[in-house]
Amino acid sequence: MAPRAADSTVLAGARVVLPTGTVEDGRVAVEGSRIAGRAPEGARTIDLAGHWVVPGFVDMHNHGGGGASFTSGTVDEVLTGIRTHHEHGTTTMVASTVTGEMDFLARRAGVLSELVEQGDLAGIHFEGPFISPCRKGAHSEELLRDPDPAEVRKLLDAARGAARMFTLATELPGGIDSVRLLAEHGVIAAIGHTDATYEQTVEAIDAGATVATHLFNAMPPLAHREPGPIAALLEDDRITVELINDGTHLHPAVLELAYRHKGAGRVALITDAMDAAGFGDGRYQLGPLAVEVTDGVARLVEGGSIAGSTLTLDTAFRRAVVLDRIPVEDVVRSISANPARLLGVDDRVGSLEVGKDADLVVLDEDFVLKGVMRRGEWIIEPKTA
């Protein structure tokens, strides 16, 4: 059936970032919910001269937003959090949990898996309870446990095929066997909240781990005689590293170090967002722990550890380009294509290609978000003269 003009839109005149590079004065044709090769005569044309069009952002590590928690909120609250991130350009996201009782996490997986089946989420990421008490960050120590493969399997089953990633301290008893179990099921084994040595980290990578959960954070620092996990994770091309580019979690020089060693193809920019993202300062809960957000920085009330972030990916994008001077094309890979590939959804999202979902973000010349489209529908329609 020929495309109808009423169902088609052409975005014209922008710099369009494609997998092959940036096209000046480019055009993106949208037919229904997908990117089209061409648009019919009479299709609505939107002049986006002076703007950028990039793929919708893909966040593989996100605990909530808009005042709502993915870790404990109702379905309606989770949807509120999802909508908040949609408004900041994240058109595909995973819901991340935090450490809790096993039965609670299993029930939570059941709730979130329904939203995965509906297409609202791209999957579930279990961050905890299989992490190190030495590097627990904003996780309740009394609820931590070793990564017993039987318990990992319990959460896999509870997620009904929706589990996409587990963060593990792979040096703990059962860690390597759990990595192998996850690899066998096509689920990402991510090394994080870990006190592992260099050698233990290499062993986990060889067993099938493929992601570093928020590299540099919640792990031993790089040292000249004890390189620890950071060196192993940076040097191995099998590993993609998550980075939280909010100006709090990482110094710009550390961000540059990661890009220099991994290359843009092995970096995933994430938010690690909690409820306050897109909402504001105040008192929140992250799992069982109280969090105070002041000036956009989230910290535990007891102990003061950083407790996730209030970051949205439009801010991460702009920081990376404007402040960190990373090429736009590299940032697009890190914020869209790479996480889509890791999550196994790159056949539908992560790049502007014919046949894929019409998920895209419009940015002005200063890289400020001006428009968001998801599956062909404007969430924020850009205002043009």
C-alpha cells in the first residue's frame, strides 16, 4: 500500500546524524511509526534549519524520574517516570531495581515485566542484591547476598524473559557461575559495585561479562601496583563501560580517559537516575534508604554516599558535546546505538535508518532539546518560525 500524505512527515534542513556520519541539510521521512525511505507528495514538511536531528536516546540504567520510582512505584507511577524521561529525549529505557528482599524483587520483576510486554520498557536491570558490601554505595548492606546462581535464576524466571542485565560483584562466591548462567540465557552480566582485583575481573570477563556498571564509581580506584577492575575493564574490547556524565560522578578528565581507551563504540552514557530526575530537590526513598537531593545531587541521608543521579540524557548529551568536546557522532553512538546493541533492540531503535522506529530528538545549534518523537508521535513538537 502506498504511503498516505496524511500519515507522513518530512523533517527537512537539519544536520542529521546517521550511522555513516552527519548529513548537512538532511531530510528524515516518517511514515506512521517508522522511518521511511521517502515521503509521498503532499506530506507535511517541517523546516528544521539550524537544528540537529539525532536518534532517540537509549538508557540502559535508570531507577526512576518525575518523582516516581521504578524500584517500588505503582504501574501508574512507573509510567510517570517513563514519560518524564521521554520528555528529555530518552525514547527507550530499562527499569533498574535496587537491593531488596528476594521475594520483593521477584514480585517487582513481575510488575515491570508487564510494562516490557506492553512496549513501555525495554527490559529490567537488577542492580543488587548480588554486590559487594565493601562497595555498596546506596544499597542496604543487610540485604546484600552472594550471587548464588539459583537465586539469579529465580529472578530470571520472575522477569518472564524481560531481564536484560544483572550487576554483580563477580569476585563473590557464585559470581563466576552466575556470569556463565546469564551469558547462557542471553542476559548481560555487568561487573559493578565490586571490590575485585584485576585478575578476578579478567576471570569474569573471560566467563562472559560484557558491561562495566558505572565505571569508576563503586569500585576500587586505579593504582599503580593494584590496577584493580578499572584497568581490566578499560583494556578489554569485550567490555562496554557505562559512564554517568552529570559533572558529579566523574571528572571531565576521567570521562576523556574512558573515551580515549575504549573508543566511542564501547561507551554507553547512562543516567543512573532516581526519582528526583526531572522533578527537583527534596527528600526521597531509594529502596529502603532515605535520600536527600540538594542542588540536583542525590546523597544518602545516613552516610552521605551518592545515591544515583538526577540526570536526564539530554543534559548528558549536551555536556558531552559542549563541555567535554566529544564529537557529536561519538556521543550519538554512546547514547543511542551502543546501548541499543547491548540490549538487543538495535533492529528497531538506536539509529536513524529506514524501517526502524521513528524515535528521534531535535536539538538546536546549542544542543538544547527542542523536540522529541517516539514511534512517529511527537512527545514535544519543535516550534518553528
